[in-house]
Amino acid sequence: MFWRFFAIAGSVRISEKDAAFAAKMDHIMMSDAVRAVILGIVEGITEFLPVSSTGHMLLVQRLFGLGEGNFWNSFVVLIQLGAILAIVVLYFAKLWRVALGMFSNPDDRRFVIGVLVAFLPAVVIGLIAGKYIKGYLFNPWVVCFSLIVGGAILLWVDQLDLKPREHEATRFPLLMYLWIGIAQCLAMIPGVSRSGASIVAAMLLGADKRAAAEFSFFLAIPTMVGAFAYDFYKNRADMTTDHLGIIAIGFVVSFITAMVVVKTFLTYITRHGFTLFAWWRVIVGTLGLIALAMGK
């Protein structure tokens, strides 16, 4: 596209070989842009739903060929920051109040400490077992089985006659924050779902559905920012200008999609629970197993 413009502007006649090369480059760039949009939508939809964004990304990449290789593996981590930015925007007033009050207000300070306490187990497990987890568990078979098992757990939790005691995500007891953080570590297994693990743990520990979901959003901020910073630093030497442009597309798309999903999700689960997401997990996991058994 750009080289054609400069050729015409300079009255330079390009050869058929040059034209073919230009067409090929346009096709590659367009393909990467389309992949970035699709993966951005998948990330924005699945990051905060209890369906496993990592699991869906792995299946989409494997079964549909939408971006495989080192760059695309980093891409799906880096665009998570777009989804996290959606949480910061949606909860800006509450987060800003906590930030201003954490040095003077004991409740705000305790919430900040609670988020850090919940975040700590993931850091420890990630440093100790991160390479093992990526080396042995990041495969589509594990994803499919995890989706099905997680769906069954969501159906079970939805049927329990729970009596919520905690109705505000910023006021959980410190020990409750720690247990939620430990439960979140299960999501290092692809297909489990970070939000699903933390929501289920919070509900079993006494939180109502909305408060459990909201804390999973808040906990995602340090978790995903840490993953973004680590992956970007590790792969910074391999990032080109073209790569940054593709990442920017995925970032913006995941941000916009997550904004819509989060606002809808809270209203939906308050009224209807998790049955829809549980069955979605079971269906996707089952179809994935069938596809893998057929050699896909």
C-alpha cells in the first residue's frame, strides 16, 4: 500500500515482480491485523468471564491457525493489558478513592494489603513452577479437560444454597483474600479460568456473586500487569515496529470488548447465576476433544 503510493507519487514505474511483492506484503499485514482483531475480541470477551481466556486463546490458535509462534504467544499476554485498562476505567472512581485513602483510611489500606496478599501466591507459584507449567500443561488436551471439569464445578456451585455474608469486595477479611489468592493459582492450568477460580473461592468463603466477581476484577489488575511487564521485558528485543502496531490493534479491541462484557456480566450473574457459562465451558471442551481426536 505505502510503497504503491510512493511509486505513483514519484512517477516511478514498478515492475510486475515489485507489484507482486507489494501485494504479498499487503496481504500479510492485513492477515495479521485481522488475527489481532479476532484474538482481541476473544480476549476481551473471555478475560473476566469464568470460561478461561488462556484456554480459549490456545484453542483458537490451535484449531483455527490464528497466530502461532513466539510473537503470537507473547501477543495474547500483552493484549491482556487492554482488558485490564477497561477495569481501571470502569472502576476509576473507587480505585482513585482507595489510592488517596490508603495512607489515612484503615479500610482502604486493608483493601490494598488484601489485594497484595491475594496476589502473592501467584507470584510464588509462578516463580517456582512457571516453566514446568508452560512446558507440560499448555496443550489443548489439558485445556479441554479443564474446561469441562470447571464447567461441572460452576454448575455445582450454582446449585448450592449459599448464605452470603460479604457484600463489598473492598471489605473482605484478610484471611479470605489469602484463600482467594491461593485458589487463583489453579488458573495457571490453562482452561481453569483465573476469574472462575477466584469467583468460586470467594463465594464458598461467604461473598455474594457480585462482590466475588468484582474482587476477581480487582485482583486481575496486579496479576495481569505483572504478566504483561514480565513478558514484554523478556521479549523486548524481538519486538519490531510492525509487531507494536499489531499489538496496539489487539490492545484497543480487547479494551473496548472488555468494557462491554464487564458491565453486562455483573448484571447477568446477579440475576441468573453461572449456568450459561458452565454449559459453554462443557460444550467448548467437548467439541475441542472431538476435534483433537480427529487430528485437528
